[in-house]
Amino acid sequence: MSVTDELFHRANEVSRRRAYLLWHRHRSKQQILRSQVGFSKPTPQRPEACAGCHHYHGVRYGRGDARTPLICAMHPFGWREPSACPDWQAPLEE
């Protein structure tokens, strides 16, 4: 690996960790405010149809308010029908 590649990967890792820390701090503050108002649980981030699915990804991509979640490869915006998702699979056993 060249010096340039190593520096790029190190900077990318630092940037990713910083973004995660900011996200986590925001979620913590949000939870504190919700508990002060009387809500005990945060709203679930995972769609109900995706609960426990092996294919669930759930990472948001983009910047700022334009962040878009990628739920899974088969249904990028999540399963929106009232019936059960036909691609749902239990997690793989290790």
C-alpha cells in the first residue's frame, strides 16, 4: 500500500468515526429530551417488516438532510406492503 493510500484510508477512518460520534451524541440528546417530555422509547429505525431479517442493511448515505437510508438490496426503501416481505430470511447461524 502506498503512502498516499495509507493516508487516505487513515483520514477516511477518522472522518467516519467523527461522523458516528456526532450521530451518537445527537441520538443521546434526542433520547434525553424525549424522556423529559414523557416518551420512554425512541421511535424504531428499522421498518417492522425488516425486523430480524438477514438482508437488513439500514445505513444512511448522503449528507445533511439529504441522507437516504438503504434498507436492503431487494427493497431499498423497505417493504411497504401490508403483507409479509417475500424476501425475508432469518439471520445465518454461525
